[in-house]
Amino acid sequence: MRIVSVKIGDLVKLKKNHPCGENRWKVYKVGMDIGLECQGCGRRVKLFRRDFNRRFKGYLKEEIEESENFKG
């Protein structure tokens, strides 16, 4: 099983959509479990790292690139 490297503030995509229909999640907690906030409705959930690694589909690069432009 691969270990996904994430940090607070990353925008990620999971395999399944949230019931609100959104599939963009912002990482707000990293540790033994991963805290995610839905970017559609604002709901916060926590997943064990093992479950997060299995459900992880990818990083949202377009969002990450936009945030890097603000840094300078």
C-alpha cells in the first residue's frame, strides 16, 4: 500500500463524491488520522490514515498552482 504525503492546506480528490455532490477536500489536520473539509458544504470529516490512503485519488493541481501564485 502506498503512503500518501499530504500537508495542511492541500486540496485533494477522493474516489467517491461527498453526498453534497462535491469532490474537492481541503486537509485541515494531519497525524494518525487525516482531517478533511468538504469544499462544497464545509462539512468536516476525519479518516484514519489507512482509509485515506486507500480512498485518495489525486491532488488538485489547478487549485495548488493558483495558491502558489498568491505567494509571490
